Amino acid sequence: MGIHLIKMPDIGEGIAEVELVAWNVNPGDTVTEDQPLADVMTDKATVEIPSPVAGKVLSLGGKPGQVMAVGSELIRIEVEGAGNADAALPAAWSATPSAPATLATPAVAPAAMAPPATPKRAVAAAAERVIRQPGDKPIASPAVRRQAWDMGIELRYVSGSGTAGRVTHEDLDAYAASAGNPAKAYPSGAGYAERHGEEVVPVIGLRRKIAQKMQESKRRIPHFTYVEEIDVTELDTLRTRLNETRGAERGRLSILPFLMRAMVLALRDFPQINARYDDDAAVLTRYGAVHIGIATQTAGGLMVPVVHHAEARDLWASAAEIARLAEAARSGKATRDELSGSTITISSLGALGGVVSTPVINHPEVAIVGVNRMVLRPMIRDGAVVARQMMNLSSSFDHRVVDGLHAAEFVQALRGLLECPGTLFVE
């Protein structure tokens, strides 16, 4: 018997260190070749590290949340033969932001992995409701974790039928079909019982990156927020009409493509707002191209895919690109290029948009436009009370480089374009 030492691999892009997000194995586990060992993250790239050998796990080189240098010891595995204590994983990696990446080798054959849970096994496992203690993190792949998020299931309640108790997609389906029934989560009459449990949740992985980004933005940028209400009655009528007449062949339109078009037109007169500010060098870069970031909620947290060259897209091209990028971000397939390069950002919570918000600027940009909920409200027009579709825009600006007057004028320009939607198409 020998020892095979696996080192933290170099996943490219000049990265010197990565964050260990989760272990998929424990000491004492028997692993097969290509079995996932750990998930690591750099920037917004989550990488699933497979085992290059089969054997028994002897020790783990770090804890979830720990930042580890490339080349440092990751895991030791006992193998048949002499082993190779100096071994490191190959460098042929392909990583995409927020998506699991693997070595550029064929996927392991089903026979090489632990046998998948049959529906009967999975249902039996789900029926035994296991509550893990704080700190006992369930073992699951990023794809399973995303599915659990989408299904509203807490993984710590799900029994895993895979190797080392690994939770599989079948386990989630079985849990949802049987023991995962929310009505069974608490016994009858327990709604008023005292609860004394505490759960310590480490802020790691993508959530840590988001926290760092938000903290950096608020620390470096003196924000101010300007709120204006917009009468979008005519705009919504136009949108509805276009969806009725063109929706089947060209796709349906939300309010966002119209707002993007209004921003493209308004920014021509306010180039200092379509910009990025390097506060270390004290340099403001103004852009001719309008690259609009679309703040998007995913299972792992907030991401900002970018609609590049919005100035060159019509309503339907913008809508199609928004939908494509949102799907890529939520499925973990967005590339680094699709998540970078924005010059201004839109933040929208859709139906949950509320009345007013104070969105945080996407550093190093200097402005973000927040879309609040569209509601039918009584308004006075020509001395009469009429029902109008109203929507607030809550926009934040970097007060170092954007004066309050210019910010207000920019938002008023958006208001004029949106309240008279025909002007969106007049050059």
C-alpha cells in the first residue's frame, strides 16, 4: 500500500489561491477514480475536483471556507502499490463562473461509481427524516444543491443514499414526494412551542464573494439615491400590444428592454454616468458602448450577467439576451466574459420590487438603476381622478463623479422617454 498526495490544482487565469467551499468525502471513505472530492472557488468560478486515483481517504488538507494556495496539500489517499506522495492533479482544467468544472477527460462510467439509489431506496431513505447537527454539512454536488434551493428543501433534512451519505437528485425527489411534505415538518400543535436551536452558517463560497463585493462597494463609493415615479400606462399598453401581435414569432417583452432602450438614449447626453471610476488612479473612463449588467438572483446568490452593446440591440434582441443570460447564470453555465465588463447596471425585483429601494452600485461603475413594482394607482389628470400604471425608479449614483443635478436630469430623461414610448424609436 502507498500514499497518493493530491495538491490544490492550478486552475489557470493566474490564480494563486482558491477557497475550499465543501468536501464531498470524509476520512475513511473509499473513493473511486474520477469521484468528486471537493468543491473550490475562485472569484465566481466553482470547480469540482475529482480523484485521479481509487483508494481510501486518509486525511483532508483544509476546512470549508479556508483559502488555500495552489500547490498546497489537499487530500491524502491510500492506494494499492507504491503511491506517489508528490503527485498533483493535471493542469487541464476548464472552469466557468459559478459552474462546476472538471478535468478534460471523459465522464466516469456509471459502473465505476457507487450504484445510484433506486426509487425504492431513495423513498426509504427519505422516510427516515435525518436532522444533521450544526456543523454537520450534508455532502452534495453543486447541481444537487442548486436543485434543493429551487425546490425549497434544506439539505440537512435529507438522507443521502450515495457514497458516504452523499445526497443525490433521486434523494431530493423522494424527499419532496414523501417525508419532505412541509405539512409534516412540525407536529400538530407545535407552532407555539418554544424553540432554542441555533445554527452557525459560515459565509463561504459565492456568498462570501458577494459579501466582499457589497462591502467594497459601500466602503469605497459615497452613494446617493434619487427616486422618481414614472407613469408607464402608455408603455405598458404598447408592451401588451406588441406581445399580442409579435409575441408568438419574436418572443414576449417585459418592461426591461424598454428601460434598456431608454438608458441607451439618455446616456448619450450623460456620458459621465455610463462610466467606471478607478479611485486608486483617480481616473474616470467613459464608454461609448453601453454594457448593461442585469442583477440576477440565482440559487447561489446574486450575480450580474451583462448584456453587451445594448445600444446595438432592438427590444426583442435585448429581451432574448436577458433571458439567455439569466438562464446561463441560474444554471451555472455563464462564462466569465458574460459576467464582466458592465458599464451600468439595472436592479429589478419584479413583482417584489416594493415602493422604494436603495440599490448598491456595482463597483467600479458609478450608477445603478433600480426598478420598483408597477402598480395601478389613482392619479389626477386634467382635473379628473383616473387609474394609471405607476412605477418608481430608485437609482443610486457615485457622488464623487456624478453631481446630484446631473443624476436628477438623467432620471428625468428616462422618465420622459418611458412616459412617451414613441420617442424610444425616434433618432
